[in-house]
Amino acid sequence: DAGVIQSPRHEVTEMGQEVTLRCKPISGHDYLFWYRQTMMRGLELLIYFNNNVPIDDSGMPEDRFSAKMPNASFSTLKIQPSEPRDSAVYFCASSLALTGGTPQHFGDGTRLSIL
Amino acid sequence: GENVEQHPSTLSVQEGDSAVIKCTYSDSASNYFPWYKQELGKGPQLIIDIRSNVGEKKDQRIAVTLNKTAKHFSLHITETQPEDSAVYFCAASMNTGNQFYFGTGTSLTVIP
């Protein structure tokens, strides 16, 4: 089975440019999560969706960040305008909605560098 | 909200020895505790998980123990091998929302 697919794997761009990160969750999964990972702050949850609806975006750093999930098989995380401090690895994860807890399955991330 | 603490932050062991990583959580409503292994350049991968109705779970060289009263859980890796070298994360989750609260990670190095 295909896992969570993220694109691009690497992105290098200049400050002020718009950046769009993409994620395809595992088919049939109800939840989708966006995380950011840095050495200083570890894994931070940015936003998560349930059945394509944003549930909690309290982790989104500021208005420059936005996320959408137009359908069950696709989500985007957009940064506009980008800043050097946005440089990090961004992960997407998906999971089923079952009581008692279910594992989140992570993609291999997008390494973002803002110059 | 939930707060998960993880210790140690770095751990070096000789090949063949055991490694233990410990986590504590704050919210007694947490009932699902997964452990993830992250290799360089990869996303975290689930290696084992435990639910609150179980005290211990084993999968070959990996085991997890849970003490609900003390609100802590631990990862045990026996007969460590160089390929066990990675960063390990614990997490806690409650029934609602499936949001995970991650620990800060443990960088494990297995010395050949």
C-alpha cells in the first residue's frame, strides 16, 4: 500500500516567495495532520483536518500560513510570503478515526529552506 | 492540555546492550501511547504502541511498559544493533481528535 506522499521533497526559495507544500494521505484515512520539525522546537502540530474540515489550527504560526484540504486525497500547506525563519522540515501525517487511538502515518517530509 | 516529557535526550549504548527511554504524561485521560523511530531524512515511523488497558507489550526486541497510576511509559530495546541508531519519539493521545502530544525525542546511538 502507498504511504503518505509529500511533494516536493526539497524546496529552496528566496524570502518573500510563495511556497506550496503538498500531501496525499493514505486512502481511507479520516484525519490529516501538518507538522513542522526544527532542532529548536521539535515536532510542532500546525493544523489538522477531520473529513476535510479543519479542526484545530491553533498551531499555525501566523497569517502567512494557510492550509486547505479540498478533497479526501489532497491537502496543501501554503506560506506567503515566506521568511528565513520558516526554514524547517514539514511533515504530513494521516490516520483512521477509531476509538481507543490509532497510529498516525507520516510522509517523508518536505525540507524547506528560505534564503 | 497534555504535556509529555521524554528522557534522556541522548543515549549511547554498546551493541548488544539494552536501551531504555522514558516518558511521562500529565493528563489521565490519555489512553493511547505510540512510539516512533525517525531515521535521517525520513519521517517518523511507528514501531510499537500500547493502549491504556494493557500494562506491557512486546514485539521481538522491542517492548513498551505503561504505568497508568504514575503516568509514565517506557520503551525498552534489547540486544541493540547499529541499525537501531535513530531518534525515538514517544507520544500520548486521547480518544477525541486523535491529536498526538509528542515528547522531545531521544537520539540513540548504538556503538559497534
